[in-house]
Amino acid sequence: MHTHSQPIGVTTESRSYHPQSVIDPNTGATVQYVIQEERHRTIYVASPVPPDQLHPQTMSRLFESADDLQRRYEGSRKRRRAESLQSSSVRNGTRYDLAYQSSPTRSEPAFSKPPSPINTFKRSSFPHYTYNTPPSPIKSSQPPPRRQILFYHKHEPYYEFTNFSPHPVTYKGKVYPTSEHLFQSFKFLEHRPYLAEHIRTCSDRPSVAFSEARRFQPEVRHDWLSVNVQKMDDALWHKFTQHDSLKRKLLATGDAELIENSDRDAFWGIGADGKGRNELGKALERLRTRLRNNW
């Protein structure tokens, strides 16, 4: 038996091809093409049989085996053919190169004259493929909920934020036992100063000042409901700027939502149903912003 210790080179012969046609899968149009050149291909095999004694059918199988091995590394036949599809069309006696549009609308193939007699293809002329990827999570445009700080009851933290806390306030040279005393006095200070003085001195207990102001309700200034929030802002400003510990504690709340957790007052607090206006909490947040901008 004739044995070769070195691989044998087997080379394909040049072939001539006739014009053929193919239907474009995107447009359904018939496209004519001619394979104008097939370069020689060489594979190396180790065999005890000389190449001139190999049967043509054996030679064909050798090349088929090489093709299968090549396909294994290059991917499926369908994708490889799609990426390497190059066709020529004869129109008015002039050869044109056919390239697929990269437009996402998948429009019909576009024709252009080749730059030279030799068919030269660039990577940019290959069809573009789109792969489905998992959609990225949709980011919510809603900001995260703010931290909440509730205050109201004497035995709970942040009781100092209420007007009943025992922090005296000086206003226009006079000392008020609490900011509640000052706030209730505002109802009479301009037009009934003697009632305002009575509210200031009637008792050190803020609940008494509150009750006395209600007792003189007919004497309350007529525009009180339109200025009461502004007067609350004034009372809180004097209280927190006159006590550094309160100012630091308020600023330390950051951007937390401040809520007067009163089940009895749906205007200054949140009321029994928790849906009140919380005007005292809002006033404290305004004061916090004001203090932050001034210090």
C-alpha cells in the first residue's frame, strides 16, 4: 500500500457558471446573478492513497466534510448564506452590484455601479441584523416617598415642634410663655391690645391661652382666616431663631415631611381621618427652608 507521511494537497478546479436567478425574500422580486469567479480552494488530507487514484466521489466527500467542519465554526448555513449573499444584475447591458438597504423599513434593494471591473464588496453593504434583547426595566419618574416625621403628643419625639412646647418667645420686647400664647395674641394685638395682653399673661399653660382666645372669639380680627397662616409663620420664626437647639433639631430633619399628628385638628394637623391639611407641618417645612438659606 502506498503511504504518505505528509498531508496531501488537493485543489479544486476552476469552474464556469451559467446565469441563474433567485427570488429576493424581502421584496419577492426575481434577481439574476452570475458567479464570475471562484478562487481555487486547497484542503490538506492524510491518506495512504495517492491523489491521482482517488475516486471523484471520494474527492467530493472530502470537500463536503471540509464544508461541514467550516460550517460548524461559522454558524448555521442560513446565516452564513445571508451574510455572504452577493448578486449581480444585468440592466441595460451594464453590470450593477446589488446590496441590501440598511433602512429599518426594509425597502427594495438598491443598485449602484461598481468602482472597478472586479466585484469588490465592503462589509457595510451586508444586510444589518437586529436581535431581540430583553427590555430594560422602565425607570419610574416618580420620586421616592419622603421620610415622615410625626409630632404632637408630649411623650413622643419632636414635641418641641408643637406650639405647646415650653419655649418662651420674645416679641416686641414682651415675653410670651409659649409660641401658642403669641399666636393667639395675634388675633387681637392690632385692634384689641388689652385682650392680647390678657392672653399673654393669663397663664403659663398654652391650653389656657387657647381657651381664652376662643372665649373672645367675637373680638377676633375680621380678616383672621386670611392671615392666620402668615401669623403662624411669624410665631414659629421667633420661636426657632431664639432657641438654637430647636433650630438645629429642625434643620437635622433634612427633607423629611413634617406632620402634626393631631386627630382633633384637620387644619393645622391631619385630623381624625389622616387627610387634614397639616398646615403646621407645612409651616415648619417653610421655616426649615428659610433657616437653611439664611445660615
